[in-house]
Amino acid sequence: MRGWPSVREVAPSHVLREFRGINRLDQFAIADEYATDMKNLTSDNYPAFSTRSGFSLLGSAFANPILGLASWKNSELHTVSNGNWHRFVSGSWGAALKTGLSTAAEWSFTNFKGNLTEINLIGSNGIDAVQRYNGTTVQTLTGAPSSANYITTYSNRLFAAVGNTVHASELNVPTNWTTTIGSDADPFQIIVSSTDGETINALRPGIGHLTIFKPNSMYELFGEDISNVRIEPIDLEVGAINNKCVVTLNGIVFMIHRTGIYRYGGGTRPSRDFSQPVQAYIDQMNTAARSKCCIGTDGEKVYCSIPVTSSTAPDTVLVYDPKYDMWTVWEDFSALHMAQSSFNAYMGFNDGRVVQLGGTTDNGTPISFERVSKPFGSASLNKLIRWFKLWIMCDVPSGSTLNIYLSPSATGDSDWTLVGYIDPATNYQSKRIILTPTQIANSNYVRIKFSGSGPVTVYELDRDQREFPLI
């Protein structure tokens, strides 16, 4: 006669020493190292997880949203807000170099010299005349097409778009866009037509080609002059939301489209397979505020700033780290524009602030963070389990906090139970947390949440659990 099955089975300790980023796909199917929810964490210390870097405010905030952000000669930061063009010098924003510009149109910038006496920062917004900064003053770029926008540099020419037409200046002559003499150096125009009637909304230079975007299509311009220039379609279903939603990192073009975050390396159609872990955020994007999205890079990661649910301005930054093929999520940001200068990265916010990324606080405010695991269970989710011990290896320096919560539910925030906290210390800590039945009852699965503030790094999570048989 068979006896009753054992009512308790103590499983070997589960050791988790690799923490990957966010993954919003099926929470029961994803690997243990992924998080189902996250706030303000970074991949910088992978395989550990840690609090993201902060930012510092540059000068004083403007009273209106940032409409453009760029670097002159990779050394001097410029911005446009409320129709005024400013530069950042000696620790503050100087007096406006140009006033009376559009108070709503957003700017695109490029650096170009050609036959000018100095490298100029050249900007366009499709409303005002194209402007150029020569190191001293901002003035109109004579000869540029009316309503020119998305100004950029490719093959020693300036390029801009007006409607469905791509305009190219004379070779190395940024002030001549119309006069021709029958030379290969002549300026030229080329129309980019599509069956949906959409107009060009972004230009981005590459090696040997210029990529042209519309909201739902992409093209490549090959050649350097009117005698050999040609347009080839890349994709007739995927494009970019706007000119701010395209960036290049390590030769790969990343763009935000209404259906997802795509990357394009040439030769094949753009793909969004790599961004499936954060597709849920794109699906929840506020379509009414979609035009405010932007994308940027610090030279290592890609930052996608989007408005989620009902937000009228970006409130979430999805950060992709190509080194580890990992996504993390930042909050408490409302980035409308991004720029690089030397080895620094900058963001222009909806509230008029321009910030430099880096540091351990958000301009003096401690950074709050959160990480929610997948639901952990046994090999069969039909079995009941109970956790009775946790061990956490971490670094919680002075001024930081780390709290640990458990939930017996697969989703939601209504039943988190605080089961422990870790005091700051000067060295790495190994903390044991004893769990009681009153803290977390038997359930089919358990989630763990790390929450706190300040610079914190978690290196390992171990758990002991009992599994109850199927009867």
C-alpha cells in the first residue's frame, strides 16, 4: 500500500546572479533574470542591477519647453526656447543670440563649413528662414530654400526637405541652392513620391547614402550629384514619427515609428524584434502626444523618450544597451530633445530645463528606483510554494535605502508585503531575511520587488522555498 505523498519538499536554493532588463512579454514564459516592471535602473553594472545615473541642471531653466538642442563643433551647447536662440557659456545661458523666431516649431541642426570662414551651426524649423551661428552671431543663411527643414550634412553639401522635395546645396557652397552652371558641383532637387501622399519628415546622413523618412516609409538617396543621384525605397510601411525620432549609433539607424522601435543596418528591412521586450510601452503611448517623442544617444546607449497613457509630454525613457541587448526604463524625465557634446549627453525638457546626464542625483534629488521580478514558482505552476528565507548580496552606501517586498499575485500592486530592508553600510552586504507564514502565505507563485532611493547595486538574490505536491 502506497503512503501519502510528502506534504513538503524543500527545493535546493535558487540562486540568481544575473539581472537583465525589462521584459513585458508573457511573465510566466520569460527567463528568471528579467523584470516585469522597472523604474530608474541601468545596465551599467550588469550582471548586477543598479540605480541609473542622475543629471545636473545647466544654468537656469527657461520658462517654456525646449524646441531644439545641439552642439557647435562638439564643444558649445545651443538651445532654442520660446523663439529665442541661446548658447551655454561660462556656466550659464547667455543673452539670446537671435529673437523673434517661431515659438512652436522644433529645430534640426547640423555643423557645416564649406566655403564659409568658420564651421557654422546651421538650424532649420520649416517656418523661419534657415539660421547659422558662426561662433559669434546667429544670422540668416542666405540662399536657402523657403520653408526648408530637417537640415543636415551629406557628401560636402547641405541637404534639407520642403514637402516631398529634397534640396541639396552646391558642393561646399551652403548659400547656393538654385544657381547651376552645368557642373557636377551644382545644387539639385529630387522629388520623393509615395502613394500615401505623405511628406518628408526626417533626413539622416550615412556612409555613402542619405536616409529619407516619411511617417510610414523610408528611402535611401545614393550618389553625390545630379548626374548619378538616385532614390531607392527601403520600406513602404515603416518610417519615423518625426525628425527627432531618428538617431545613428555605431552605424545602425534607430527610429521610433508609431508601431514600435526599429533599427536598420542596411541590406534588409528595418526590424523591431530587438525591442519586443518594451513593445507594451509603445502600445500604451498617448497618440495625441506622439509628436513629442524623441530619441538620442550618449555614444553607448539609445534613449527613447515617449509619452505613456494619458501624458501630454514624454514621461518615460526606454534605454537600450546594444552591448548586452538589454532594455531598462527611466522615469522622472520629460525629454523633448537630446544632444551630444564631446563626451557628454544632454536633454532638453518640456519644463524648460536643459540637463547634463551624469552624477548620482537628479540635480540634488535622490533617485527613487524599483524592480519587480517575474512570478517565481515551481516547475509546475499548479503546485503551491512557500518561501521561507531570502539572501541578498548588495551595496547600499550611506544615504541610500533598499526595501524588499513580496506578492503572491502574478500582477498588480495591491498586495505587496514589506518583508525586509537593508541598512546602509560602507561595504558590500550579505543580508538574510527570514520569512514567516503571516508575511506571505502558500501560493502558486511569488514576485519580489526591490524599492528604494539613492545609488544601490544588487549582485545576487537567493531564495529557499518549499514546494507542495499535486494531490
